[in-house]
Amino acid sequence: MHLAAFLIAGNAAHSQALWRHPESRRGGFLELDYYRHIAQTLERGKFDLLFFADRLAVSTRYGESHRHGIAVGDQDATRLDPLPILGALAAVTRHIGLGATRSTTYSQPYSLAREFATLDHLSGGRAAWNVVTSVNQGEADNFGLKETLPHDVRYDRADEFLEVAHKLWRSWSPQALHLGAGGRYADAALVEAIDHHGAHFSVRGPLNIPSSPQGSPVIIQAGSSERGQDFAARWSEVVFNIQPDLPRLQRFYGDLKGRAEKFGRRPQDIKILSAVMPFVGASRAHAEELREQANALADPLVGLSTLSSHMNVDFSAYTLDAPIGDVQVSGIQGLFKLLKEISAERQLTLADAGRLYAQGVLTPQVAGTAADVADWLEHIVAQGGADGFVISPSHLPHGFDDFVDGVVPELQRRGSFRRDYDGRQLRAHLAA
């Protein structure tokens, strides 16, 4: 199986109580040493990659103000720019893939292509780009838009964005750079302008960076709507998803893999990694105590602040002790559909849904011994629910240590996970 780590360069992860956890280092997320420990722990565990989710605004939808999300420390209260962090981590790791989120709505293809080509060079071929289209009004407000782009327009722009970025990454042939005798720097005939003129972008090119070790970063994507899944089937090499149980995992897995052929790809070209938050204990009872301790810190109003941001809806206008009901959202539609299904099945109020969202944005939690957690992971893969997992921490910077020290050796003993890396480049990890 494949393993990735989910991170936000700030006070939270999927768990919005992370910064309050007694084992989290208060304010450590503002220090480089915090991320160095995480990355080196994950590399010791032979993870394929780590990646940072990101957003370009604080939460402003709940109560139509930034004050609530900042006060309670929701998922958007602080987010450092992940790319400078990854540049620093490239210097203190050798094998683990390094991924950052960048938006196709609020970036330009040329500058983004430069950023990831640079990271790929400096890391020796370990760069990954988590592609998002950006959904909330707070981001639009920060970039001069009166409202967010409509869902399909965002994906139209994203499709063209990826076309342009890949043209730029291919604008230098791998053989173009000479650095040879006689003062010949490069073979200019092997460097081409792209002359792209489309509905959203006009870019001449070529890129001002030679071809990088991987040629282009590994593409990660997490869209769960119909259009989002088509986008993933066309472009993604890693698809990150959140599903709460095996039947839903299997449906998502089969659906997305089945879309690959219409885009000229094979199902095995796409690795589907499902989010899970493990609590590893010396016994099952100990693990359950760890889970209860973490979940007890989850405030429903923190979850509703993040939910408002994710769905682009002000949930402060709704009654806390009533069901969610038929709310129309313009944000992350697949995730909201899942939340409504879970709420109906469990008869949750809006406050209950907020608490669940604060605990982990619907990420399933698995508590048990290292062997118990390994059993669960193996079962999901064996039953066609995933190619691997995105491990989400309950606290940091030591939140991955128990998994790396306990679950990874158990998986290795069973032959379910690599004992060492095969080469340095991220695509080699994913292909192995």
C-alpha cells in the first residue's frame, strides 16, 4: 500500500482541536524545527509523501466575520505558505515526496510552473502539486472578485491551467541543457515557446527553468463532485478522498478508476488514497482513551466555522438543535453531500455535525493496537477500497510517531508496505 501524510502549515489539520491537544507543541507550527521533525519521522517510516493542504483566507463566512474563526482557532485561523517550508524540508530529507497546494483560480500557470520546477530540482525529483480550484468567498474577497467563480467555470479554468503548466514543463527538452565547452549553455533548438492562447490564459513561454528531474510534479487532487472526479481521472496521479466506511470507499474507488479509460489512462495510473486518523495504543482500551481525549477537545462552533468556509454558507443563521436540512452550498459539494448522508443516518443536529466536523472533517478514526490498525488498513486495500492512505494526525509534531514506530513495522512484517525506498523520485515510490 501507499502512505501519505496530511498536513496544514498552521494550528490545525483535519482535527481542529489539534492546537489544543496536550501533546501538541503550542505555537510550534510557526517554527521550522516543528516541520523538520515531522518530515524526518515520516521519511523514517518510508512514507511516499507528505503534503500540505492550503487556503488563501481566514474563515469569514460564519457570522459573516473573520472574528469567530480567529478566536476559536478553526482550520483557517493560520496557514503559512507551504512552498518555502518544502524548500527547507528538501534540505533535511532525501526520499520522501514533498507536496503543496496551489489554486488554479488564484494563481497563474507561468509562476506556478516555475515554483514547482524549482522544488523538483532542489529536492531531486520529489515535488507534488495538490491542485485545488478554491471555493470560498473569503478567498475571492482577497483577490478582487465579488463572488467565487461558478463550479464548472472553476474546472474549465483548471483544465486549461493544467494544459498550460504541462506545456511549460515540456518547453525544455531534457537534453537541452549542455553547459559544455566553447561557451555553449544550451541547445536553443530544444527549447520551444508554447504560444498558448485560450479562454482563460495567454502564455508565450518557454519556461525559464530547464527540465526538472521528474519533468513535472506529481499531481494530487481531491475533487469528489462529478466534474471533480472527471478532472482527477484526466490529470491526477494521486487522488485523496474522505469516505467514512468500506461501501462508500469501494463505490468511490470503482467510479474513479472506471473514468480513467475515457481520458486515455489506465486505472493503475491513479493511486487512490483515503484519509484516516489512527489512534495507536498499547491496548485497545488505551487507544480508545487516546481517541476520546482528542475528540473531547472538539468544539461544535469550531467545526461550524470551518464548515461554513468549506461550503461557502453561513451556518450561524441556522438552528443548532435542528437537522442540517436541505441547505444549498456552492463550496465542496461532494463533502457536504456526505455530511448530509451521515447526519440523516445518525439523526445528527447541526451542533452534532459541527462537533463531528471539528473532530476530523469526517475523516474516519481507527483506534487499536498497531496490529489492529494494520488489520484495518489491509482490509480496506484487500476489499478494493483504496490503494493506500492519507494519515491524518491528532496532534503535532509527534502525532505520526506511534504510527511510524508501531504500525509501519507491522505492515512491513506482513509484506504490505515497503521496507525501503526504491530510488529518490516520488513517481518511483508511487510506481513501486
